Amino acid sequence: MVAALSGCSSPGRPSDQTRHASYERIQSLFTTNQQDVLRQTYVVFSGDEDFQMSTLESKTGEFAETSKSKTINRGLAIGIETDGYLMTAGHVLRAKTFVLGWFDGRIDSRPARVVFRSNFKRPADVVVLKVEGKLNHSAIFSDKPQVGEQVLAVACYYKSGEMGGVIDFAGGTVDGVVEGPTGSSVDLINTDVPLWRGDSGGPLISGDGKLIGIFTEYNYWWRGFRQKWRTTFFKPDKEFIQSLIARDRASANKSPEPTGSSASVQSVTPVAGRTADCRWLSFGR
């Protein structure tokens, strides 16, 4: 069973033209290989306990087919260790999660296990996932950004009149950096990058291609005839994330890793990009 990813317009959603323009204004300032950043980014699909997903091939490329689940959350994740560890935002997840992206040299979908899920709600809802297989690319953590720094974020561009979408960039400026909730071990980064539902869990990237934060929350308003955005990213503590991964690796060496489910995760209200059964296509324009 395959159906189109919903791409209908809704109040406050930035147009593709707006997002492309935000990226094109600053793309020349970035020294990193931007295609590598796209290959570090993964699409997250999360549904109910009966949710299943497979990767198929077609003349237009490889795509994912989902089945058996009527409501699916869709967001993004970023690879942080090549042995299968990724980071995303907690509100993307439901009971069972699959990740689509570059594994072992090809685009594939893999079931994901939750290694860590923060007790904090947005905008400090840190999640670390684990999948089986090698990630072709993984991110390097950046230092805390400066106010006024220009940044890139990875976003989902819907394909008008077609199934699926494209993973590409939007751009903007850091407006502020504040401490997260007490005990959360995160900083919160506010920007004017035009993002929307379905972009949650995606990375904020510095000029040299390093990971600054993870997209978790947005607000928008109108100033005259111009729409403005405030998008918030959490920046987790690098040492804390690395300690979680080290403990998980040690635990995996002691006992076989379960496959195919993140069943320990409780169902949450779906506030990420939603669709009923979907097909995802290309990474990059």
C-alpha cells in the first residue's frame, strides 16, 4: 500500500521559493561539501506497533514503501557515529520507527532502536537512535554558535504533484543562544531559518559543515506583508551523547541486540509531518 506524502499548503508554512532563496543567499559562504551533509541526514518514519517499511527500486531511483499503519510521523535525523547511531527530536517518534538513508553504500530503510529519549518535551526532546549497518557519513559536533552567525539547516521539499520529496537546504542567521531547561544538558539556539512540520529532527550546520543543533520547534508571524520565522534547535552536550553511545556499545557486546522495533517508546501525540503510507524519493536536487 503506497500513497502520496501530504504536501498541501497550510498557514505559516514557508514556500519552497522562500526556502531556496534563504539558502542561495548564503550558500557561497560555506566551505563544506554540502552533498556530504545531505548524506549524513536521514528520513525518519514512525508509526504504530504494526508499522512496517521496505526499500524498493524504480527507474527514478530508490524509494521506500510503508504499510499497515494509517498514521505515520515523518521527520529527519542526523548520523553521529558510523556504526549506526543517529540523533533526532523526540516528538517525531511513535511506537515503531524506521530510518531511510545511506547505509552500507546504498539508500535503504532500517528499523531503529531507541538508545536514549530525554524526559524533557520540546524544545529539549533529545533522542539517540541505533540502527544495524554502517552509516556512510556522520556529523562532527560544532562549538556553540555565535549570534549573527550564518547557518544552514536541512529541510524537506515536497514534490508538487508527485509522491515523496527532496532533502535539501534552507539558510538563515543565529538570533540567540540560551540555556535549556534546568537539568536538560542542552543549549537552545534560535534562528530565522524557514522550517516547518516534517523538518523536525534535522540538523543545523555551521559554515565548515559541523553539527550545531537539531530542529525541534518553530514559530511564525507577519511583519507587514512579510512572514517571519523563529526556529529553535537544541544543542546537546557532546560528552553526554558520547557517554550514552559508549554505554550502549558496551551493553551490545554483552547481549544480542533486538531487531525491528523500538517498542519501549510510548506513543506520543503526532505533531511531526504526518501522512498515511508514503513513498520517499531523492536526496539533493
